[in-house]
Amino acid sequence: MAEKNYVEVNLMGKNYVLGGHEDEAYLQRVATYVNSRVVDLRKTRGYLRQSADMQHLLLVMNLADDYFKSQDKAEGLKARVAELEQEVYNLKHELVSNRFRREGY
């Protein structure tokens, strides 16, 4: 099993030490993403008037929304890759068939 890495990150203005099996750059990237979502939410009208609990709930809901949208997009891309692979297979098959016909087999 990979060794656990510890890295200090700044999340929402506070420093935390996170531990994980991912490398430091990845953990920093995750923290940066969370911070960017907080900045986006703070620009939303009325967000700062909400209680801290509601602000955290909105952050979590937005992160979950991002996750599920990304999952849906990934599934769509996987389906598109499968379609394109089938198309390539069909074109190769057609090419070979045409060659055999042209060569009299």
C-alpha cells in the first residue's frame, strides 16, 4: 500500500494538515478547487447573509452538483468513445471487405 502523505493546505482562509495517499500536488489542487468554489459562492447575492451552517451546506451541495455533472459528462464521453470505436471497427471491416472484393476473393 502506498505511503500516506501529509500536506498543509489553506482551506477557506485557515491552514489544515491533510493526509492522504495522493501526492502533495493533488491535495493542493483539491484545496484550490474548494477555495475557488467558495469564492464563486461568495459572489452570489445573499450568500454572505446566510448562517455559517447554510453557507457550508450550499458549498457541499455545489461540490456534489459538480461531482455528479462531471460523472454524467464522463459517462457521455465513454459512450461516445464506444460509438467511435465501433465506427472505426466497421470502417476497417468495410475496407478489408472491399479489398477482398477488388482482388477477387
